[in-house]
Amino acid sequence: ADEPLILGIETSCDETGVGIVRGHTLLADALASSVQEHARFGGVVPEVASRAHLEAIVPTMDRALAEAGVTIADIDAIAVTAGPGLAGALLVGVAAAKGYALAAEKPVYGVNHLAAHVAVDALEHGPLPQPAVALLVSGGHSSLLLVDDLARGVTPLGATIDDAAGEAFDKVARLLGLPFPGGPHIDREARAGDAAAIGFPRGLTAARDLAAHRYDFSFSGLKTAVARWVEARERAGEPVPVADVAASFQEAVCDVLTAKALAACQAHGVETLVIGGGVAANSRLRALAEHRAAKLGVRVRVPRPGLCTDNGAMVAALGSHLVASGVAPSRLDLPADSALPL
Ligand code: KG4
Ligand code: ZN
């Protein structure tokens, strides 16, 4: 018999995503992004995002179903991001999921966005060996998780105590006069720069911080250090070496992320590190993680960049795993929860 056909809906931030999977096979991944509408504000504006989801959700559903060559009647279950994320944005996806589920008489599964970022890797690399450590780094979150079984939840090991990693990339890019979202621009500039040019701080890695924040991250001090460094240059009337600043900043972020992720692997005797979220597209993060992990006998799994950023396929992937694990569907009064815990 065929594995169940699962549709996933994602609307937690600025991407309206609808994905369709059968088992670990991706059949459709339709996306509508409002990122350009936020660009002139330098960050995602919640009201703008909600309105964009409202306009995009039905056309994106239609596109995904057409891409997979199925109708809503063929779908076995609908999964939807119930949180965490922007409250108004989440509501659009959850309401849509309930509407389609009710109309087509399908079960609905409210899922956690962070767990979905982990689950998506299975679409590219097959079932995730468990236990695994997951490093999730995006514009909205920076977390380290211990994954025993995605269907039974995951254990948070640490998270950022201030800015998310992607947020730091975006803020530093802005300071350097690069467009939003800044991550890809920093990544590109850094290739021509010297990562050892400037010694920027590595947040929460001093002995006294490690005691209380072993797997937590902090990027706001780094961002401030970059701002001070750039200001001092400008005050002295000297040009800002954008490539060197980008490379040195990127190195500080990637150094801390990989060091803590691999320390978590070692402490928990875990041999698989999975990286997800928009920042997982960063070329230096991927290379440094591979390099350091290889020395420790840890395997790194990173999905292709298009699956790292927010999308519907990741929600469908997690839904598929939940259905295969025999997890009961959510009730139809399932709430959207902007602070949904893991
Ligand atoms: O996962 P995502 O698409 O959306 C959120 O859930 O936030 O992540 C977007 C973030 C942005 O901050 C963006 O600058 C960052 O991912 N990003 C990158 C790269 N590509 C995207 N950061 C560093 N290097 C990249 N190549
Ligand atoms: Zn995300």
C-alpha cells in the first residue's frame, strides 16, 4: 500500500508555504514570500506579513496541489505550523488548515516550527539517525536541540538569550550598507575578506558564562562590537573594509555555533548533527561544521538551502513522521501559539 499523502502549511513568518509529501518523497513545495515587502523596513513587519499570507494562502494551496498532481480529496492528513512565530501570521495558516480539513474531512496536525526544521532533512537524506543534535539558526531562532524521537518531542539544550543568528547577520549587513536580508550578502562579501582581520567577541564562551550558558548563544554583544569598530573607522575618516568586517563577523558567529553544537554532540554521545534554518545556507557555517565534525567522528547533515529556509515541505515532512508514528491528530479547536514550546 502507498504511504499516506501529507500536506503541510507554513505561515509563521514571511513565507507562505504549502508542501506535499508521500513518506520521505517531496511531491510539491509551493512558496510565496513577502520578504521584498519588508526590505525597506529592514525587518519583518508582522501586519504586512499577515496580510500577505491572507492573500497568498489559497493560490499557494492550489499551486502545491497542481504541482503534485493531486486534489485535496487525495490528501490523507493536513499538518500546519501552530507555533512558534508571529501570532497573526500563524493564525492565517491554522485557520486555513482547519477550513480545508473541515471541508474535505481530513485530520489536522498542529506542529512545532522548530521540529519541522529538523524533520525536513529526511526529505533529502532519509530518516534521521536518532539520537541527533539539531542546530537551528534563522532570522527568528537560534536553538540547540537533542532529538530522541521527533514524534515524541525534542529536548531543548540551549537557545539565544538575545538576537537570533540570522538577525545578527541582517543587522551587521545593514551597518555595512548591504541589502535586507543581509545573510547572503555577508556570505558573498566574506569570500573576498580575511576572517582573521578583526578579533570580534565570541559570546558566552568565557569560562564564567559557559558555566551558566553552556549551550546558549548571545549575538547582541558581537553586533555592538561590529558597530563600534565600524564607527571608529568612520570617525577616523578611514574607509571601512567591508569584506574583512563581513568575514571576521561571520567567523565569530560560525565559530561559536559549531563549537557549541559539537560540544553538545560529544556530551550526549551523539554522532549526527543536523543543521537547519536560513543561516544553515551559510557557506562558512557548512564548511566549518564539516571540518570540525570530521575530526570528532560526527556526521553533519544539512539540507539544500531551499529546504533550510521556511517552507511548507518541512511541515509536511514532520506531519508525515507523526502519522507514520501513529500520533493522534489535533483537535479542530487547535490554537495558534506564538510561543509554542517544543
Ligand atoms: O529560516 P529563515 O528563512 O526565516 C526565519 O525563520 O527567520 O531564515 C532567514 C534568515 C535571515 O536572517 C537571513 O539573513 C539568513 O537566514 N540567511 C543567511 C544566509 N542565507 C539566509 N545567513 C547567513 N548566510 C547565508 N548564506
Ligand atoms: Zn524558521
